[in-house]
Amino acid sequence: MRSFWHSSPLTRIVIALVIGITIGHYVPILPWFVVAVSLLVCLGVLLWRVGAIAQNRRSPVFGIFSTLCFLLLGLGLIQLEVLRDPVGLPYQKMTYQGIVEYAPRKGEKFDQLEIKLSTIENAYGEIRSIDTGCLIYAKNVGELMPGNAVTFQASLNPPDQPVNPAQYSYADYLRSKGIFYTGFTDSLLVNDFQAKPRFIHRIRRIQMGLVSIFDQSLMGKREKEVASALILGHRQSLDRDLKSSYADAGVVHILAVSGLHVGIIYMVLQYVLLGWMPTRYKRNLGLVLVLLFLWGYAAISGFSPSVLRATTMFSFIAIGKSINRYNSIYNNLSASAVLLLLVHPSILFEVGFQLSYAAVVGIALFFKPIHNMWMPKSKWVDKIWSIAVVSFCAQLMTFPMSIYYFHQFPNYFMISNLCIIPLTGFTIYSGLVALLLSWIPYLGELVFWIPQGFIWTLNFIVDVFANAPGAVSKGLRLSVPSVILLYITIFLVYKWGRSPVQWRLYYPLGSAAVLLIVWIAKELMVISTNEMLIVEGPSHPVVIVQNGYSAEVFAYPADSTSGIGFYVDGLLTERGIYASDIKFTSEFSVPSVYDTMYTSLILAKDARFFSDSTSLYVVNRCWEEPSEANIWCIKNQGIYLKPLD
């Protein structure tokens, strides 16, 4: 263990940053207090280090205090970001000017437009500068380009926060992208005077131009969508059913330019450039060329967060190898993670960030031990075996989080990835070559048949696996303690496999036993649950009657099934409900299972329900004091109803 910390000193730092950011995210602490304590600790560390050097002695105190410094740094950075106050725009209709950040996302009714606001003008003609992001919904915005200056009138409001427990927070998602306001407009105009586009806007325009080349090619519709997503990271036009098929087949990761794509680029560059380059040029010129190609590919992919994470990660790996740090893959990964967390602390809570690093750590940890279990003599069999092992290692470290976030597991992921990963590499390189040759008459049209064939094969394989019996196990759930225990068990199994004498078998068995006890206790609680809940719906309250693993959901007829799902799906999953039946009704009666008590619930717009004198209910939170004995006002949180003793 000491040699690990010695070869990977940055791992301590990234662990301290993660702990500090996590504490700061969930525990509100005043930023000035964090800064003051951090300065005092840093000063103490500096004085201690100077004294230790003067006395020519080594002490673990310096390492302990240095780790504490980074823990406090993470805590302070996330507090400054979480407590960052947006501009505070008035809710009245105002005139705004801003810069278009991305190309419009076309919708059935409205187009979505991300705008960085620069000025606001009120009804009296007073203008002031602002700096915040907003999401605008408008009709027929046309072919706007990133970097275009626009003027529009709208009433901008902060996005709505979740109103029910475990409901997906679209507001937090927008906030992570720097969007603090949303609104509708019917008066969006492109300014006559256009400022010089920034570098990032030029990059996004290049990406749009490359996407248009795919759109104008002779490829089929589905192939164009997959090519734009897989090669260029442009997913706006991706069909929802097609994306769902890739998810069910266990290969949805290939539709977002990320670690797999950048890794394929990196491995080919290592083989082609460094394999044929004279030794004396590999260290410097080779490194420069590899970094230029990696970041060039990141540029044409639009510098999306996923490709930035992956490119940063592989850049540090390439730099580490060039300075002969071959055995410090964890140090290189930690360096890239530290850089990303210092720049954007809340990236820690993005699912993509967690899954990306978990997959790479899984491959680094388990690939050699598992691969060495069988050493095929055939070169091609060994390559197939290697791909299977890589897929298994990545899935081993990501499946706990995947189940926690997405509540499903692709059962054929191993076989599907064996077919898909090699085809992905051929598709990326054939697509890039086709884009490079697209300007040549006749030849430019013909070369697109090559990526067309690869992508058609990809879609065919995906459809086969997605539609196979038992392709996906859905309705799975893991609590946070279960996820932590599962990772502890995986780690202990790994340590036992590497050092069975030092790490006894009963360590992982004990952890697995605790995990099993936690799971059984949770399942018994769900089985014995027999409750009624009232939560907010799209326009009217929704009633949920849970009986163990199943539930009946009563909703107002005017609400849609998809709209109701947005409000209650998270709560149903959190409570362990596998099957739910949505019934639309304007009046609801509690069934006889509730001790023959009868209560009518009128799903009215004012969100009230009425109870007769023989069946009063008391709640444990989120209720106002009743104005009458039989009327209670529903608040904007989930409400658990229990009979009054």
C-alpha cells in the first residue's frame, strides 16, 4: 500500500477533494469560514514544513495537513459554486440581448435556444449589463449559429424545482450547464451588428458544418443520426427510439463521444505515429503530435463535457508515458480528475463523470488479473478475449452506479460489446476519412458508403440484441448504502485475489453478508408497506395506493401518462414499486383495505381533499394547519397518510 501511495501521490489529493466537495455539497457551511480555516491550515502546514526541512527530518504530519488543505479547498470551491447567486432578474417582461451558445434544438412545438445574456432593458429604456445563462423556447427560430447576437422580449423565471420526493431535478441539470432562467418568446430577432465570434463558438460552427456534410450525404436517416452522434458528438437529432435500442443493448455509451472514442483514437495514434517514428523523436515530437490529434478531435466534437473529460484523461496518460511514468496510471487519472474538479467542482455529481472514471479505474484494476486467467495461443482469439475482458471490467465498476441512476441492466452487454467495439473503431476512422475527402467530386459521395455500411451493421446488431428475449432487467434499485457496500465488496474481492494471505476471504464474505442483510431488510419493508400517498402532478394532485411491490396511481383525466411519469416515477422506484397501474378519474375512494374507512378525494385545481368525521387522517410533514376539521391543504411535497390513532 505504501508503494501505491508513493507512486500515485495525486490519488490522496483527489480523494481529499472528493470528500471536501461532497461535504460542502450536502452540508451548508459559510464560504468565508471555509476560506479562513483553509488559510490557517495552509499557514500551519507551511510553517511545519519549513521547520521540518530546517531540522532535516521527515514526518507524516506534512502529508496529513496537506490532505486536509485539499479537503478544505474542495469544500470551499463547491460552496462558492453552489451558493453562486444568479443575477436576480425581474419576473416582468423585459427586453434582453445575448449571444447564442449552441445551435437551436428543434422541437415539435418550440425550438430550444441556449443564450448567454449580456444586457437587459426595462420599460423605461434603462439598460444594464448582466451575465447569466437562459434557455429560451421560441417558434421557428431559423438557422441561428453559435455566436449570433440576438434580441428578444420575454419574462424569464428560474426553472421549477422538484415538487415531489425523488423527482428528477431538471432545474439542477440546467444549473450545472450554467442556465439559471427559462422563458418563452415570440419576438426573437438577430442583431444587425454581430460581434466577432469567440473561439468556442467558432469550434461549434465547425462541428455544425461537419454535421451538415453527413446530412447532405447519401446515407440513410438512421445512419446519419448515428454518424453525427458517434463521430462528432452531435446528439440533438438522434431519434428517441434509436437511443432506447442502444441503451437496451448495453452500448448506448458509443453514442456520446467519450472515453471509448478518445481511447480508440489514442491507441491507433500510439501504434501508427509512435510505432513508426524513430526513437529519438518519440518523447517530444511524438507527444506533441498525439496531443494535437486528441485535442483536434475534441474540437470537432464541440468540446462537450464528456469529450473534455476523456481528452484530459488521455492527455495526462500520454504525458505520464512520455516521462517514463508507465506504472502510475492511477496518478495520471488522479491528475486529470484534480484539474477538472478544481475548474468545475460540481462535475463530481454528473453521472457521466462518475461512470467515465469508474470504467477506466475498473479496467486498470481488473484487466491484467482477469486476462491472465487464460492466455490464448491464437493472436485473434486473444484480441477477442481482450475486448471481452475490457468490457467486463468496465461494466463491473459501473453497474452499481448504473442500477442506482437508471434502474436497469443490459443482460447481453458482454456479447453486444464484443461486436460493437471493433465496429465503432472502424466507423470512427472511416467517417473521419469520409469527411476529409468529402470535397472531392464523385469520390466524396462514394466514400460515405463505407461508414454507411459499418453503421448499418451497428444498427442491425443493436436491434437484434435490444429485441432479444430478456435483453434488459428493469425495475432494479440500489440505495446509496447498498452501492457503497457493493463497491467495498468488489474492492475486497480484488485485494483477496491479489494477496490471499494478507487479505483473508472472510473480509469480502463479511462485506457481502452485510450487503445481503441490508437488501433483505429493505425488501421486507417494501413487502409490508400498505400506504396511500398524495403527491403533485402536472396540473392536479396524484394519489398513489401502494400495496407491497405494486401500486395504483389515480390521476386527473386531463393529465397525460408521460407527464404523470415525470412527477412520480422517481418516487415509485424509491419505494420499491415494480408495477404500477395508472387510472384516470376525477374522484377517488380509499379501498376497504384501510380498515373499512371511506374517504373521497376530489382532484380539484385548488388541490384539496375532503374527509368525513369518521376517517380523519394525520400526516407527518408538509401540511398546513386545517382551517376546518375536514379540510387539509396539500403542500408541494410528498405526503404520507396514516390513520389517526
